[in-house]
Amino acid sequence: RRENALLTKDATIREIHHRVKNNLQTVAALLRLQARGSDSEEVKNALEEAQRRVGAIATVHETLAHEPGTVINFDEVAQRLILMVRDMTRGMRQGSLNLTGEFGMLKSEHATALAMALTELISNGIEHGIGLRETAGALNVNAKRGETLVVTIEDDGPGFQGELVEGLGLQIVRTIVTQDLRGSLEIKPREDQGVIARIEIPISLES
């Protein structure tokens, strides 16, 4: 009876994640429709950014709907995020988007936070990095899992001069990384060309 109860509970939790994912995708679709109907570029950009953030959370719930428990393989989530961001930035020059390394297993609440941060940084890399190149460039995402999880997002775009001015997107990322994940965020120019963002999360994300 106990085993049957656990199976029923697991199935119910998966169904909840599935319904949450569907609802979030509906919200994302409504935001997309509103963005297309707006004559203001500022409003359109804000709605598209909101759509990406909602989509990132939906991606985590989609994975949770297919995996038992509250710990998920974030490598699968990262692959889906890259596909989602590529689709949402289709009008920009994208170049190649490469994912290497291994994120490993993360608790669902950490996965949701990291998914939002990663989506913002990948989008920024496309929009302000390789999207501004005259020729095709590359955006590379690498994850290294040890005692800490280190994630780097690099682009070979024009980079920035002087002090980096953080907009709302980067402010959201910094808040998520430092408060929700108790980690650190560093964004700096690459030695040759482009920008590198480095997230380090010095906590056990499995326990």
C-alpha cells in the first residue's frame, strides 16, 4: 500500500508540473501575441524578454513532468533552453551556439533559478555579442561540475569598453545568482574579443 501511495503521489506531482508547464506556455504565447501587435519597439522588446523568462521556467517544469522526484538532469534543460532562445531570437544574427561540459543533477528550485539566469545571459550574448558582428560568430556555454558548479557563457562579439552598465536583465541575473543560488557572477571582456560571463555556485546543489 505504501508503494502504491508513493507511485500515486509521484504521478500526481508529474501531472501538476505538466499542467504548470502548459499554463506557462499559454502565458508565453499571449506575451508573444502582444509583442507582435505592439507598435512600440520598447514595449515589444520588454514583452519578448518576459516571454523568454516565462519560457525558461516552463522548460524546467516540462523536464520535471517526465522525471521522478525533485532532482533533474540540468544538461537536458540547458539543451532545451538553447533551442528556445535560438527560436526566439531568429531575427538576429546568431552564428553557432555550442554547449559543452556537464551541469549534472540539480534540485528543481536551483534548476529554475539557473535556467532563468542562463536564458538571460545567452540572450544577451546573442543580442549584444554575435548579433552585432558583420560575420557569423559563436557563443559557447560551458559547465564544469566539481565542488562548485562553474558556468561560463562566452561570445566573440565586439565586447564593451569601460565599465559595464547593467540593464534589467543583468540585474535579474545577479540577484538570482547571488541571492537564490548564493553564488557569484562576473562579467568581463575576453582577452581577444567579446565578453565572458562566469557563474560560480559554491553550494551542494544535490542535497
